[in-house]
Amino acid sequence: IITKKSKEQSVTVGANTGTDVMNNYYRFDLGQQGNFNGVVNANFAKYRKREFVGGTGTNYFGPRTNYDFSGTYAFDDNNDLDFYIGYYDEKSKKITDYSSMGMGKSSANYDKTNQDYSIAYNGKGDNSNYMIRAYYNRYDKEEYKGSKNNSYKQNTFDTLGIEAKNTVQAGDEHLLTYGVEYKNIGVEGPILALGEGNSKDNSAYAGYIQDEWFINDKILFIPAVRYDHDEQFGGKTTPKLGATYFLSDNSRIKANWGKSWRAPNLVELYAGQDHGFTTIYGNPDLKPEEATTWELGFEAEKDNNWLKLNYFNSKYDNLITYDKVNGKNTFINAQDAKTDGVEFEVGRQFNDNWSIRATSNWLNAKDSDGEKVSATADNIFTLELNYDDNDINGYSAKLWNSWVSNYHYANENYDYNTLNFVVNKKFAFDDGRSGRVYAGVDNIGDKKIGDIYLEGRIWRVGAEITF
């Protein structure tokens, strides 16, 4: 993520509160200081304790803080250095109620920290743009019950990577992009229930090339090929093809086809991971997951109207999921799983102030036994009304309703809808300061379904000012 940087110095201060969280945040734009430009962000949040519907327990609640710094040093107009430092700290708690199983309540405490570092060199040639980037991430998760001397667990995840890519304008008709990637991931701790010495690491590398070929003024053709190599599972070459046919300046047909390949990660292979209500065990016999996907779409705009329609189809071989094996939830390879569906969007801009948009997503997801995949809905339809007076001291607002059909979970199907609203008041001052206050409510009707964690009405209010 590249944070947009302002050439002017400014400070933004904001705060919000609501059903879920209290939060205050600060952004410091350092502005252009010679060849350097940077941004500092700080966020302090406290997540509220909320009891799940049905008394099954609570969410993860407690304080979370986040700091990050991003900067760019420009050597000249064509060469610069980007760097990023981020730190996240969370101290949260979760309570689970096992009364329905003849047991009492159990609480778990979590101390989590995440560190991110990256540095990237960017350059421009006469007809090319290139980048070389190195990054490191460390995630520490400590878990204990009551005190750190009681069922104490500490797991560490390390990721070290380097990537490079170049984009070249090869004549008037071809835009080539090619690159390489390398990543090493290490996991250490009791999460590796099946690991040797509770420590594992794995390396992988990849290379790719893509061409954006304008065959003529009607057809854009994008062929690509990628090679992935995993230290444990070897290598695989996967192709992709994309095409766009421009029917007119305001309408087009898009088609894509491709294959993908993913090796199991260390957690899926060796873990004994607590997921709140259950533990999912790793499976060292897992095979890489492969998929073939294709899609066909149509897009058009006319006057103040727009339309998007897209059909997609994916078939999986050795899909990595989990199921009961010898009485334990275990990662497995499912055979011949498939998904297909239709995405639809239509909208109209009535005038400078009002617009309406409707989206509908149909999904047919079946597992290897032909059963519907859990936590998926047949259809999600959303109708959205937007208003903006386009005044720097004015208002904007959005009202939307979502209807969910046949949401499948735990062998049950659920139908429900939620009405939501948010309003925003803008301010601009003569001295250059600007700000806003806002308020919103999700699930205005307070719909509650404990089995799928639909927890009722959620409200929030907030304010921020930039000076």
C-alpha cells in the first residue's frame, strides 16, 4: 500500500466511537522537504466487549495501537527510494461459553504484535518503469489463560521477501511487464503441533511475464505466464489469457481464462491451530491446490447510466479446506470442487446531487460431495441511494439495503436483510482548515441471528479536522 503524500505540511486529528470501537487517530504530512516527503500515522483504538447472540461468548475486545511511517527520497525526476515502517500492538481477550456442552466459560488472552519494514527503489527510463523492493514482516502471537503461567503459548511468524519488476513500452502496440519474486516464511512455536522441534521454514520463488497487446483500436489482448517454485512441492507453470473487445467508446466485452497453483502453507501442513470453538490440525500429506477459472463480462455507459454484467466459473483440483478426519477437524484436499456465479451492477446519476446503484451477486459453490459450501449465500442484492450537494460546507449521505438469500451455515439456510445509513457534514474554514463530522447506523432494524453472528444494530459517530 502506497500512502498518498501531500507537498504541503498538514495535521489531521480524528476520533470516533460506536457499538464496536472507540478510536482516535492522527496523521502528520511532513510536506516536501527538499528531496524528501513523508507521512506519519498513529491510531489508538479500544474494541468494546460484545456478547454474541445466544450467549455463546464474546468477540475479541481490548486495546489496539498502530503506528506507521512512509517516506520517499527523490534523487531526481526519474529515480526515488520508498521506505515504510509499521508497528501494531494488540492486547485482547475473548470469552467462550461452553454451557451448552455441559461446561462453563473459558477466557483466553492474546498479546499480538506485528512489525513491517520495506524499502523500494523506483526508476524510469526512456520507455520503461522498474522497481526493486525488499520487505520483512514479523508477527508474534502470545496466548494464555488467566496469566502467562497458565497454558502459555507463543508463536512467531517471519516473512522475508524481495521482488523486482520492469514495465517496457515495446513499440506502439505492446506494453510488457515482467518480474521475479522470492519469499521465505518461517513459523516457530506450539502452533506447529506436527512440526519437528516446533520450528519450520519454507522458501518459494516465482517469475512472470505479461503483454498488453493492442491488436487494433477494437481489441486488447493480454497473454501472461507465471512460474512458481516451492521448496517442498516443486514447480508449476500457469498461463492466463485476457481480452477486451471495444464495441464502442462506451461499451466493451471482456473475457479472461487462466490457471492457478498454490502450495500448502506451513500452518496447513503442520499446525494444531485453535480457531475459537475448535482446533484444526495440519496434514503433512496435503497436495498443492490447482484451479482453472474463466469469466465473461459486458460493460457499458450511456449518458448518466452504467451497466456491468459478469459470469465466472472456477473448478478446483485438490482444493485445500478442512473436515472431520478420525474425529478431528483436519486440513484436507477436496476433489472437483467448483464455483460459478453472476455479478451484476446497474446505476444512474440523476443529476449533480443524486445517484442510485443496484448490485446483485449470484453464487453457486459446491464442495467435492456436491454439497453447498458453508458460509456462502445464493444471492446478495444491494440497493444504494447516494446524495452529495458538492458544497465544501455541505452534506453527503448514503442509504442502502442488502438482501441475503439462502446463506448456508451449519446445514441451515438463512434469509435476511439489513438497512443501513450514513451522513457526512463537511466544513471548510477561511484559514485553510477543513473537517467533517459523520454518523452512521448499520442494521437499523436490529436483525439478530446468533448462528451466523449477525449481532444486531451497530452505530458510529466521528469527527476529524485537518489544519
